Amino acid sequence: MRITQHPILEYDRRKEVRFTFNGKQMNAFEGESIAAALHANGVMTLSHSLRYDRPRGFFCGIGKCSSCFMTVNHIPNIRTCIVPVQQQMTVTEQEKLGKIPCTPFIPKKKENITREIVVVGGGPAGMCAALAAAEQGASVLLIDENNAPGGQLVKQTHKFFGSTEEKAGTRGIDIAKELLNGLKNKKTIELRTSTTVIGYYENEHMHRVIAVRRLIQGDQLLEISCKKMIVACGAMENLLAFPGNDLPGVYGAGGVQTLMNVYGVKPGDTVVMVGAGNVGLIVSYQLLQARVNVDRVVEAMPRIGGYQVHAAKLRRCGVPICTSSTIKEAFGKNHVEGAIVTKVDDCFQPIPGTEETIPCDTICLAVGLTPSIRILEQAKVRSEYIPEAGGTVALHNPFLETTKNGLYVAGDASGIEEASTAMIEGELAGVSAAISLGYNKNGSEVQQKCKNALQLFRSGPFGRIPKICKEKISSCLACEEGGTQY
Amino acid sequence: MTKKTDVVIIGGGINGCSLAYQLAKQDIDVMLLERQHLCSGGTGRCGAGIRQQWSTKENAELAIQSVKIFEQLDKELNAEIGLRQGGYLIAIHDEKELKQAEKNVALQKSLGLQVSVIGPDEIQKIVPILDIKGMRAIAATFCPTDGHADPFKTTDAYAQAARRHGAKLQTYTKVTGIKKKKNTIECVVTNKGKIKTSTVINAAGPHSKEIAEMINIKLPIKPLRKEILVTERVQPLFKPMVISFTDGIYFSQQEGGQILGGISNPNEKNGYFSDPTFFFLQHMAQTLLRYAPSLNTVNVIRQWTGYYDMTPDARPILGEVKGVSGFLQCNGFSGHGFMLSPMVTKLLTEYIVDGKTSEILHNLSLDRFTDKNIEKEAYVVG
């Protein structure tokens, strides 16, 4: 199941670790998540559903769903997709509800942290926000839930578009490396990984967030106070409703990218891709790079949603892209054994008689994302459901500040877009937060540069939807409470 | 919207919905008004414990009778209410508490309740995860027929049954005024129009105070923020609700495996404060782990707030008030509206339908507060 040859990526497999799954010895490489290591060892079922006992496998790969809950070192309900595997670890499938361990209680002292700016989420937007704020002179704490920062950027093997200034022509993974190096070299940025923000609480004059840091010895509570806060916690993969959508072998596109491009593990041998937006097209090509067969891409819309460049690359490799088609059912006993796809009419209703059964072991869903705005909702910022944003988003001004003073949002959390604009938004939010604290080396110029770049990105045909989204956000902001008069 | 009805009920919580059902069943034309959705207030936010162990006779009687109704409610309403009778274990921390507990147990037993004082060994047997030393208990009282029901399922069961009997339940309808002529009610004014009626039941939780003020009745009710949390699911560990009046804590394990509980904040002020606090999260986690250290790896997944509608004696205000005929109170439950609702609403229904009054309604009427020596309910937690 491991990818041994890849045209672009090299995997760090220097150090081997041994762990047990249900008592059986298994090998993994240091740095891999438990769920990825299990997948590499052929373990596809990670848990069973509570009510109907249905098998559940790897799905989102970034700690957002609950299908990978397992008992690790006797502690139940561990999200194994974001916890790194370790030497001598014991991993067991839970018998439904987890059993609590009988270990003695060792309280860990809470840590109090005060920082000028806190950035939540270390993806492209968050990294750029932290760098931009630090560049102006502010001290920054960057928090990420995963074992390593980088978000989805570290999974993008394709070259980015846009102007040279916005790193066009560079692969996502290389941009990520550059940003990560920048973070390392900035002494005024402190990075905390494996740390999840769990709550935002009212506090006079300061933002106060509570986070849990997952340590090998156990969890630690962090109480963090800051003057400015930038929320860049990305988005969640959408699920599609069809019979069998919970079978192991049905993955979110991000989950597939995580498996292949971070851990070098093949999701399966034959894939049906659902969705021909940019994500569906790019991930299909990445699957080919990992020498996985892509049977076809199905797309319910009558036309391809993503860039023609990506679609053409797939077609050259002989992958059919079937528009006005969708998945009807996934079948298989304990794992995907095949998919039934069907043509759909103008109203997206299946056309009887057009069903086709495709033998496959993997179904990948690239059907959009929903912004993650939980922390912002806790902070009671004004939010609005905007279809073009992918869901409910926090209203924000052109400098990404929400309706709560000193609380900013950037990247997919501010409305679904893509990595290039996430980076620019992050930079704009970071520099704006720094300026509001009185740090302004060349902040005003950076602000202008970012605003111009965003405008440029959103002026093309593929920037149409984000442009509408941002226009709706500003018109909502302009009107009084409950402003849906767009 | 119908313009005329026999009875208007204000408030779509457990009491409002139960009243709507019982009145409609007696062929009374009834309309319930709720400013948000059903269960949006205290009912949908509470721990939904059902306790019969009380220090005052009225509460104990109401609770004991209520449990009898809860026990057959699935059948009566033809729906599941999620009743589980795992008992209530009330921790006793010192000799003084023990004395009070013995007195209360005697009262409860005289009303026919199966309840007893138990020692540390038995506490451990009933709730194995408790650390007797950590919780500083010398004994406990235990009643095995106490328990818990699902507040959403129960309210929904009442609401659906009420609708089947012809009651009209109007949600997102806010009462903005009540008009009276001399000493009788004329109509209720809402954001969606006027409703002519001669009888209004005020079951609006803490907001009952504002409702009563619309016709110049003063209710001694104060809203008090209460906080509660729930953990992720773990394997079944214990059945009873564990509570301590000294520590102000209560917690139980839900059918799905979640631990649900709350604790009082000694510094909490009265008022409509709705934000969840970090103080509560810490205070609850620390105290819970003192009681049950083995829960230390269990994650909290959610915390929220609601209000107790506190009265000076921590007992409900029930029945008609002097000065306005047809204006009935069903409020001031001080945190116990869910568990007392079946019997309270039965008594109020009997009063409206047959004019039948009772000692309990008399003793818990608004008038009692004119007496300076009112008996206070000592058993309030959370």
C-alpha cells in the first residue's frame, strides 16, 4: 500500500517504529499518523458505528470527522488521523463506546500565555498571517491542531497560477517549505502544534481562548490572552448522501491527499472521483502520479467546474470526465467493492436505465467545502449564510476584521476560495492586525499590494463566485442586524 | 391565527406543553404561545433529572406523584420519553448534613417513598467510580426510583399529543401585552395579532416576571444563570445521578454514554447573563475529578447556559393570583420545572376544568410571600 516511486515527492522514511494493533505487531515510519500507518498495513476498518455496527474507515484525515476514533495506549476516542504513531504504541479498535483506563490521575499544570497576536490555524492563510504580522514587528503565537503546520498546502503537488509575485509556477509543497522556513527563522513567532483551540471566552479588553495541547504524557490546558486574533482554521470536507457513503474506501478528497502526499500511502487501486471542480481534477491527477488507476471522474453539473488545464491533463492520461453524472450507490461488504453511477437530468435527478456498475475499491468525494467558523461563532461575531461562501461565514471588512473588534478571519474560513487567495488574505489580515497595534514598517504598502492582488485574482472567470461572495459579505455588513438584503 | 380561545398558555417548555395536552384532552380550546421554538428555554437546557428527595412536603409530594405519571407516560402519549430510573445519590459530608438528611428521609418515607441513608461501602457499590475520600463523603441518601428523562422527547411527546387533541401551538410568537377589563383578562397581544381569552397561564420560566408585569402583578422571580456541560461518550460506568448540596455539583451518565452535569457558581449574580464561562469549565472539571478521578481522560465536548427562575423559597409559584381572575402562574420552579411538571400541570388543569383546588396549590400560591416565615426548600443544586 506504500507508494515507492513518485515523480515529485520524496517521503521521509528514515526511522522505523513498531506498534501493535489489536495485539498484532506492525511497522510504521516516524512522523506518520496512526490512521495512515494502519492504512499502510492494510487495516481499512478503524471503528464501527454505534447504532448499526457499520464499519468506518479513514475519511477526512484532518481531525474533523469521527470515523477514526480508536483506543490508543488505553485512552479511548483518540482521533488517530492527527496523532503521530510512536514506538511501542498500543492501538485497539474500540468495542463501540470507549472504555476509560484505570490509570492514576496526574494533573498537568495549566499554562498561561499572553501574546500580542494569536493565529489559529497553520495552513496557508495562517502561516502568511503570522509571517506578515511578525514582519511588521508584532509578537505572534501560531496554533495548529495537526502534528505539523502547513494545512492543505503541504499536499499540493501542482504548480500554482497567478502572477510571479504570488508564487505562480511554484508547486504548493515548495511554497509550503518556503513559508515553514520563514516561520522557523522568525524569532517573534512561536509555533504550537498538536494544539486544539476548544473555546473562546469573554474577557474585557483581551481575547481569551482556551486550547488543549496533546502531549505524549497527556493533555495540557493552555489559557491564552491576546490583543488581536486571526482565525484561519480552514474548512471541512462536504459529504454526499448516497447509500454506502460511510463504507471504508469512501474518502474526502483532502483525506486522499493526506494519505498519498503526506504519508506516501495509496488509498486503493482503482478510484471513482466524484466532482470535477479544481479539487477533483487535481486530486485525480495526483492519484495518477501515485500510480493509482482513476476509472473516471463524475460531475453532476453539465460542465467541468475546474480549470481546463487540469481537465486536459487528465484527459491526456485517458481519464474520462463524465458530466451530468453522479454516484448513486457504493457497495461492498466491509469495504468498497464498486460504485453505481448514473446520468442525471437538468434537475439533477437520476435518469433510469443509465446506471452503470464500476468495480472499484476507492470512491473519492470532491464535492466542496464548508467554512469552519466555530470559534468565531463562540465569539458572537455577526455571521450570515452565503451560498457562494460555501456556508455560514463571519461578516468581515476589506481588511478581514470581523464585527468583533480585533478579531480577524482569513482563508477558507472567510469563504471558500483557494490557496493563493488564502495566502494573500492571511497576509492582509496579519499586516492589518499589526498596524492596529501600532506596528507599521511598510504595512500600508503591504495592505495595498494585497488588496490589489485579491482584486486581480477575483477579476477572472474563476474568481467570479468568490467575488460575489465578498460583495455579499460587504453589503450584509453595511445593512443593519439580520441584513440579508443582497 | 385564531382570534379567540378559552385558554392561552405562554411558554413552550415542558410545563406549557403538558398543560396544552391536558387541557385539550378535556376539550378546552387552548392556544400555546412560544416566542422561539419549543424547548428553547430552560427545558431544552436542563439536566432533566427527576428527583423525589426533598426537604419540603409540597415538593416531595409533587415529585412522587410526578414520577408515577412519568412511569406510564410512554403509554399515555404513545411516544418514548427516555425515562431511566437509576436513582439519585445525595452525598452527605458532615454530621449536620446527616441530621438534616435523616429528617428529610423520614418525611419522604412518610409519603411512601423508598429511600434510605447508606454508608460509604454501599456508595462505592452503587457508583463504583466515586472516590469516597476525594468527595469527602461520610454517607449518602439513595432513592432507586429517582432518575432522568429526555427533556426534548418528553416535551415533543406532550406537544404532539396536544396537537392531536386540537391544541394550537404557535411558535415564534411573542407576547407583547395582556389587556384586562376590571379584574378579568380580555386579550393577549402578540407580534402576530391579538387573541381574545379569559384565561392565561404564565409558564414562561424567568420571563414570567415580565409577563406578569404586563398587568401589574409583581412576581418575586429572579433569573439566575446556570451552566452545564457534556462529555464525549464512554462505556457505561454508573446509573444514578450523583449530587452534593455542599459542593453544588450534580452529574450523571446519559443513556448514550455521555457524562452530563453542572455545578453552582457561588459568585453568580442574578440577571440575564447568557455567556458560558471558563470559570465554570474549570470549576466543574476540577470538582468532578475530585469525585471521580478516573474520568480524567474523558473530553468535554460542549458547555452551555440556561436560567433557573429563582423564587425566595426556591419553590414554584402556582395557581391564580389575587386581583386578576383567570391569570394563573406556573413558574418560579427554581431549577425543578421538568421533574415537577406532570403533577403541577395536572393540578392546574383540574383547577381550570373543575375549579378543584388543593392544599398544594394553596400553599404554593403567590400569596405565601406576604408571610415572613415561609418555609424554604433546602435541597437545591446546580
